[in-house]
Amino acid sequence: EAQVTQNPRYLITVTGKKLTVTCSQNMNHEYMSWYRQDPGLGLRQIYYSMNVEVTDKGDVPEGYKVSRKEKRNFPLILESPSPNQTSLYFCATKRGPGSDTQYFGPGTRLTVL
Amino acid sequence: AQKVTQAQTEISVVEKEDVTLDCVYETRDTTYYLFWYKQPPSGELVFLIRRNSFDEQNEISGRYSWNFQKSTSSFNFTITASQVVDSAVYFCALSEAWEDSSYKLIFGSGTRLLVRP
């Protein structure tokens, strides 16, 4: 079954404590991306990756890091989380450039105290 | 600049009513793609439809239909005979075709639909 998985699904943490949210896909898609969802703002892209070792900033990259060492995994790293990073995070994948549809993981709800 | 506007923040209807969710977009690209996603209370994002800018035919899928009008830059979504299970947040999104932009979906702010029994 084609899947995008995220872990953890829920996380409560404190300011400054480094954390990683993992994303994994089994569809052999080249493209992966991270979005955050905030009330009244819809979803906004944080970072994306076009393939292994190729990443670029989206619209709201400040405070986040990513890496793409393998095709299937695209972790999101918060080196020093702050309360304004409290949000619902989604990983997305699609086959490649152009018209392909993006498919989303189940979401990770992060609260930073 | 690309932009998607969903002016209706929240809509409440009674079951079996028809309801239309509005979506207006802005783009300078002549080739682009429009999407609708559903986010039920469980939180996941469910893909509903993709439409490319060259195909203005309306689409119907069961109780769902989509009206794409390039002349008004709109891509509206209608649910006929709404049901309680349709209660969700619905997002309209835009993706441009040229390579550097095709990796990003521009989302509207979403419309929360509440269908009351």
C-alpha cells in the first residue's frame, strides 16, 4: 500500500529542545516537501527536496532544517524550537515535477511550550 | 504573484442541502493546476481533484462537482445533497507548471463546512 508516514504524530516539547520529525514514503517518489498548517493561513511550504541531496527553501524556512540522504526519508529538524513553531506539520510527496498530485502524510501536531 | 482566496471561512448547512465552496486564484502562468483537498476532523489531507488550466470542462464525481472558469479565475466546488460526513475543512490549492514552481502548492486558507443533521 502506497504510504507516507510521519513520526511522531503528536509531540509536546519545551523551548530550545532539539527535535526531529521523520517522514518516510514507499512510493519511490523523487519529490518530498514539508508544510505547516496554521489557523486562517492554510498550509505553507517550509522546505522541499527534488531528489537525494537536493533541497531548497520554501516560503517559511526560518527555524527549520532538512536533509535528504535517502530517497524515501525526509526528516524535519527543529534545532531550537520556539512557541511560534507550534503548528500542524505535513510531509508531502509527489513523483516529480509538473502536474503530479502531492500526497500528504497524516500530520504531526507539535506544541512548543 | 500566486494566490488562492477562499473567502468563506465557515459554512453551516442542514443535511441534504446543496452547498458551494468558492475558490478564486491568481497566477501569471498560463499553465497551472488547481486542486481541492478535504481535511476531516481526524486531520489528514485527502486529495479530491486536480484540474489543469487547459481543461475547463466541469467535473462530476458522485455528489461532488467542480466548476472551473478561467474567465473569472475561479474553481468552485459543489456538494449536492450534503451529508454529515461531508463536515470537514476544504482547501483549494494552486500549482504552477514551470519547474521551479511546480514543487509548491499554494493553499487557500480553507473553508470549514459543518453539515448539521
